[in-house]
Amino acid sequence: MSLDLSAAAILPEDHRQATLVGRVWLPGKPGGPTVVTLREDKLIDLSKVAATVSDVINAEDPVALIRNCTGSEIGQIDAVLANSLHSARDSELAYLLTPIDLQAIKACGVTFVESLLERVIEEGAKGDPAAAQEIRQNIGAQIGADVANIVPGSEQALALKAVLVEQGLWSPYLEVGIGPDAEVFTKAQPMSAVGTGAEVGLHRKSNWSNPEPELVLVINAGGQIIGVTLGNDVNLRDIEGRSALLLGSAKDNNGSAAVGPFLRLFDDAFTIDDARTMDISLRVEGDDGFVLDGRSSMSQIARDITDLARQTIGPSHQYPDGLVLYTGTLFAPTQDRGAAGQGFTHKIGDRVMIHTPQLGCLANRINHCDKITPWTFGAGALMRNLFQRGILR
């Protein structure tokens, strides 16, 4: 079964009222990435006013920049989406890319209580899914109710920490889950993300991997959150479970950062408060007939998204091209796939759909990192390409 990349499946329900930013690969000699917006059902070329998405998000008024641009029509969104499926792509036709380019790709972890407990569990299991079930039952009974009501960094959080240390239950994951400082890490390099229709990569050394459906903040160089999109913060749980110091190996692999389908900018019809209350659904369908459904509700996040942004960019951390920031997930799958007690793990060929009505659907298929398209088009290639096409001036 193939991914559904129809406009009805992928676009936000109110896309005709939304301010959307995306990227399309245009064919030609040379072809290359072009920044676009969507008007009605047509993709509009924004290259007259923005060579990169970084130019858009760092503009004085990004929404006005997009709405006032009189760019040429690239084509109908249905046709471009239909050609965006990796396995059926025609290189002579336009197809959708991830909607980010030069932005740093950062991520926050352990921002929801349920995922906090799962990180503690995987650490205790040392990467063994079978051991995780017993630990899950024990640790949930001991600290679950306490952690659920704690405000990170509060006096109550410090008191709970003292109790957990005394009981031998303290963990680096609890430190960032209820302590004053959020976990912020580099998810992937600029230009390395994949978009809707592309394959997502899993490293062959992992036997326990999960999707992580997340809201992704779009932040300009000044630290302002100007919009949001969807992301899959693919995680190799057995690798991270062996040691928190293996986070880079667990998180940053070829095709392990999926972002899309479009960036949605805040405007008079869509605000940061809409993002704060967003429910994100996940569906995984396997070639073996396995189906997993899950959800993540932003209303249950332990730290406000503005606090996550503040801890990521500021006087001590500058990002002149802006950044995108994964905000963590409530979703932590425990449903068995195969033998009892082994929990969930991906299989090659899985179809992963991350959806919310306001942002649409990020849809990808799972493959091994060394089997998906290699990442060769970096920042240098982008600059040369834009210059050759007369876009970069």
C-alpha cells in the first residue's frame, strides 16, 4: 500500500485561509529548490522576494511579504504532491521538498511527563525492550503520580528530586524533565531534513526504533516564534537507552529528521495560542498488517513553547538563519508488535502519518539509512545552485 499524497490528505483543512511557506524542486538545467506559497490550490513562486526560506522567516513582516508577492504560478498542488512520493517520482516534474533550508534543526526532549517516564525506563532497560515492561510497572507506581503534577524548576520539583536521589531513582532524564533547564540538542544539520513523500532513515544497528510526532516551532534570528509545522523526531530507543551520551547516534542519521508539509505562519486566523492547544495524531501502517494509532496533545506539555524557544536562542545562542525547534512528544508507544513484552518497533516499509487539521499531514515511509537517497545537497550546493539560476543576487 502506498502513501496517500492527495491534497485532501496532506493539506491543512483551512489551507485556503492559511499563510503557508514551502519548497519545491523545479526541473530544468539546472533545476533546483524554489520557495513557494499556496494560493487556493496553486503553488506560487516566491523567488522574486526570497531566495531561501531563511529570507522569509527573517523578513520584517513575513506574512505581508508572502501576501504581496506577485510570483508566477508553478502548478496545481495535487500534481506536485502526486510526484512527491519517493518511489514514483518523475525527476522531469516538480515535487515537494521539506519546507526548511538554512535553519538550524534543534530539538527539545523530555517535555511531557509520559515521555519522561519512558526515557527513564529505556535507560534502566539498557536498550532491552523485554526488560522495559517490568521497569515500566515499577517506576510508574513509585514516581508517576508525583511527576505528573510538578512544574519544572519549581520548589516542589527540587523537593521531589531530593526524594528520588535518596531512593536511587534519579536520572539525567528526570533532571531535564523537572529541573530548571530544558533538554535542547542538535537534531540534524541544516539542509539535511526530508519532507512529505520522502523516505525516513533508520540505522541498521538499531532493533528498537520509534516515530516521535511533534510540533516544530519556526523561529527567526531574533528569537521570535513566527509559525509552526510538523516533525518526526525519529528515535533509536535501544541506542539512547544504552547511554544518554549516545543521543547523537540515536537521533542524527541520514533521513532521521522529517519536517513538513508546509510552514504555517502566525496571522490573524492562526496564532500561537492555537499551537499551544494543538492535538497531533500519529498512524503507523506496516506491510505486515500492523496498525498503531497514537496522539500527542500540546496542552499537556510541561514547559510552555515560548520557554523552550527562550532556552534555545538568545544572548548566548545566535542563529542568524533562524531555526526550527522540535518540542517533544507525549507519544511513547508500548503496544506489542510481535512477541509479548517486546513493545513497538519500526519495520522497513512502515508508513508513518503525522497529522493535525491546522497543519496537514507529514507522510513518510521507513527504510534503512544506507538505502534511502544520500544527502548530497548542502548549504554550499544551494548557494551555487541559486547563483546559477539567477535567484541569488
